[in-house]
Amino acid sequence: MMAARSTAGVPGSGRPSSAGPGARATAGGLVCTPWQFGTLEVPGRILMGSMHTGFERDGRRLGAFYRERVVGGAAMIITGGYAVELRGRSVADDIVIGLPEFDGPLSESVRCVHEAGGLISAQLFHAGRYSRGPGGPSERPLAPTAIPWRPARGVEPVEMTEQDIADTIAAFAGAAKHSAELGYDAVEISASEGYLINEFCSPRTNKRTDAWGGDSFRRRHFAREVVAAVRTAIDLPISVRLSGDDLMPGSSTPEEVDELARVLVEAGADALSVGVGWHESTTPTVQFSVPHGAWLPVDDRVARAVPGTPVIGSNRVVSHDEAEQALAGTSLAAVAIARPFLADPDVALGGGHVAIACIGCDEACIDHSLWGKPISCLVNPRAGFETEFPLDAVDHAKSLAVVGSGPAGLAAALDAATRGHRVTVFERDAHFGGQLRLASLVTDKQDYALAIDAWVTRLRALGANLVAGAQPSVEELSGFDAVLVTTGVEARTADIDTDGSVRIMSYEQALEDAAATPAGEADLGRLLVLGGGGVAVDVGATLLSRCTAVTLVRRGSKRFAAGTSPTTRWIPLGELYAAGAQFLQPANLVRVRTNVAELMVDGEPKSVPVDTLVVATGSVPADTVDLKALDRAGTPYRVAGGARNADQLNGVRSTSESLRAVRELLAEVVSEPQPVR
């Protein structure tokens, strides 16, 4: 049996989290009680945490995005990080607060929040040595010491001079003052995630021996001076987001972080917010593999270090109920959740609201942000597009058939049903969810099933008809006003020359089999996975505990799992590497004889012992609907997601495409005179 997966450094790994999903709480409780943040009374304890959206230049779009989250229960919005000067940007499209071209859109977003009855805090940051992010500024970044971070590819930052330090402190103060002028209710100073202030505090990145480094007291000097300068500049409440655990070898100790917390409060912070990890940390912090509530002990430790000061927890608290449990079980004053507000703007409502779960995939949020693209959400493709796809109730409800209940079908069906259309979802399998259900069978991706369950529950509550184990005929479909075909994909087959000595499965069969088989003996023996994409890697990692050896074979020269999320692909890959899996490319399977796979690897023959072979060489559209017959019947329809094109398919493309398709389809049907049926 191969070694079990490792989540070293992640609290709570391998055990259920105390903040995990449980029975739904009724509306009310601790999350609905007010708390004092400086001079500001905040009406609730679930905040929307900071997220770079990528559309901060569009005040109407940003304001609509924020407005829905305020209405959905966010007691305060914390903006994405606004750079305090040009050299402080992490990517080229970062907002630099104080530049005149940004005043209009930022003021508009503030106005939208206030009109909705909400509060909004501007987060101020300087990226420091991270300012050479993808597409970011071309000049060498500033840092306490000229030490590059790993993705900088050898480009050294410039060690800050006394004048640089003074100018940067003044930039923080100036940005805070400008935030007040723009109408923000508070400011948050970012001293976490490995950005500049965090870099000054860490012995890993601060090797100075002057007044700004040399020991932990002097390494805290920059943070103290920034907060003091901001305190002098504004009367607004100030929070500081610090890193409760950098998750970096040789960085600040818990004792040093706790002392920093006390120093920040003494310098003028009215509240603290706790994050974990640097962008370059190899410990997952918010991805699907991290147990819910895993970082609450870190948050609570900081809170206990500053009694009497409100401390805001964050990271992997993903629902109203988990926030309630976090507040009840710790010394925290509030909880900031970010991505769950993308998945469902009403996530903070609680009570009878069934929130669409954040699945921790990163694909349209963190990944987009890192590459300077507007963020959205796989399970809520409206996120960030609220102005383009308003949720206005329709005047003339139409009947819509959705064929296929994968993420594309369920997301589109929920959008249509929410707006008042009469929706029927047909699924040929016994279970809803399609490829997302299969993904939920992958190690650590069980949250994917929560999203499916929520979609189904919400649809039924809206009166939609969901039919499993059914493949409707064209005649049946022609009875609807419109049809959306989201039948998804099915595994590509492979013609394998074999003597029958090995067990052969598709990736679908392998995942279903893994879910049905209790963990135990290595019943799969020596595993060979044909394919090198994300599915192949996920399957290999999922089957590790049932194998004595794993080999992945990729035909081409692309990296294994290329094209998948850059912030999560390394998790299953790391598990495979740690277990000693073999990766072969460019390679082709020639034949299988007497439990030996005969391969050609980079032009050379190679033999690999094998007992089980899984084919994960991609997918093809599942053509289960006769589109020509629908044309002949005159039934309006659209095809979206993998059913339209399986090439380079991912969940984000599927759901965003299906949302646009169902909106266009129903708009077309509503605008045309309909015959009496």
C-alpha cells in the first residue's frame, strides 16, 4: 500500500472539523449581534472579506456586486487591496488609491453600499517584493532586504532606503486620508500574506541591522510606524490584517506574532483581522483540501493575546452556521468570509436559506485574481456580472427543459427558476451533478457534493421538477417553450492492445469504484493511469491508498495537470510525488502482456508492471439529444458546456457559458409570439 496523503502544517487534517457543516441554525444568534469597531457600531458579525475583483475601475459593476452582498447579510464589506503607491501594486490592474482616475468608480461603489444600508472598509496594501506579479509593474520591486521570492525567477527586489521607508509610511497615511474623503467607513491595513509590512516583520525576508531590522523588536518598527501614521491621519476606525502564521520555514514565531498584535493595538489599531500563509507557502490555506475551520485555533490565539480588542477570524469558514460555531467556540468578535460570498451573495442570511456552497476550487476567484482577470465563481457565474444579468422577475414565465444536471445545467436551471420560469431538469443517470458529482469523489473534494445538494434543494423549493434516470424524447422536449442542452461529457475510450491480464477502467468507473470500496488493502495493486491532465492526476491521487505503485503516462510534453488551477494543481501532484509515483512523458502505451505495460518513452522502450489500468485521456461530448430533430420540431434550444465543446473544458467555462445561453434563449422565446399549444 502506498503512503497516505500528507497535509503537514494544516490544523485538523484527518479529523472532522468542529466548524464543519452541521444542522442549520435559525436566523439570529451571535452572528446577528452588533459589535463595536472603534467609533463604528457594526450590526452583525459576518463580514465580506477582502477580494481583488478585477473590476474596481467600473464603479457601477463593483457597486452592484457589493450591493447584493450587503442585502445578503454582509455586516461590512472589506474591499480588495488598494495599493498605496504605484510601486506597491501586485498586478498591473491593481487600484492605486489617490490617483484621480480611480476616485469616480470607488466613490460610486461606496455610494451603492451606503444606499443598501451597508458599511465598507478600504483595505490598503503595498505588495513589496510581490509587486512583480503576473502582468505587474516592470520595475524592480521594493523590499526590506534584496531577497527575491521563488516565482520572481531571480529578479532581486531593491532594498529600501530610509527615504523609501519614510515615503511608504507617508503613502499609507495619505491613502487612508483619501479613503476617508471618498466616504469609506473604515480602513484596513494589510500586514499579511507576505506583503511589504509582513516582510518587514519576518526574519526570513528582513535581514537588516538598522532601526528597521536585526531583532524582532526592530522588525516590528515599520508596522508600528505605518499604523501610527494612519491613526494620526484619520479618525475612522482602523483594522490591521496580520498573518497569524506565515506558514514559511524560518519566519515569525507565534510568540512574535502575538507581540506584533499587541504593538499594533498600542499604535492605534481598533481591531485586528487574522490571515494565514504567504502566497508562496507550500501549505494549503483556503483550498478544498483544508478542513473547514482549520485555522480558527490560530485566529483564537491572536484574539487571546489582545483581550478587549475585537479580532476578526477568517479562512475556511464557509457558511452562516460555521461562522456561528466559530464565534461560540472562540474569542473572536467577527468572522470575515470572502469566496463564500461569491458562491452565494446571501450566504450570511442563515435561517431557512440554503446557500450554494463554496467548493474551494479557486478556479474563477483566486486564479483569476493572480492573473489580473475579473473574478467570478464556478458555482455562481453571475458573480461579478450582476449588472449584465440582473435577477429581475420575468413578466412572462416560460417552460424550460434543461437536459443534463451537471454544473452547467444546474446553474442555468437555478437562474431561470429564480427569475420565475417553469423549469424541468432531466438527468439520465440516477444521481444529479454530472462531472461535478464525479469530482466530489476525488480525495478532499467532498464539498463539491454540497454545491450539488444545495442546487437541487433550491430548485425544488422554487417549484422546479427534477427527474433522474430519464432521457426525454424529442416529442417530450418539443412540449416546452425552450430547451437547454447541457448533457456534458463522457470519458474518451481507448483502443488498448491487451491480453486480458489487467483490469481496465475508465476514469468514471475508477472514481465510482473508489467511492464504493472501503479504504483498506491495496486491492488495485500496481496502477497505471493513461493520461496526464487534471482528471488523470486526481484519479491517481485518489487511488493512492489502494495501490502498491502508481505510474502516470502522458503522451505529450505538457506538464502533468497543465491547464488546471495553478493554485490547486500542486496539491494532488504533491501527494503523488510524496508517494513515489512515476511520471512518464512523452510516452505511448504499445500493448499489455502478462501484467506488463510495454511503453515507448521519449523514443525508448520501457516496461512497467501493472495490475490495474485507468484510462483518463480526456472526454468527448455526450450526444444524447437529437438536435436535428429539435430543429425540425421548431423547438428553440441552446447547447452549452461540454455538450457543445469538450476541448479545454472546465467548470468555470461550463457554468458561465450556460448562464449566458439560458438568458439568451429565454429572452428570444419571450420576445417572440408563441403559438397556442
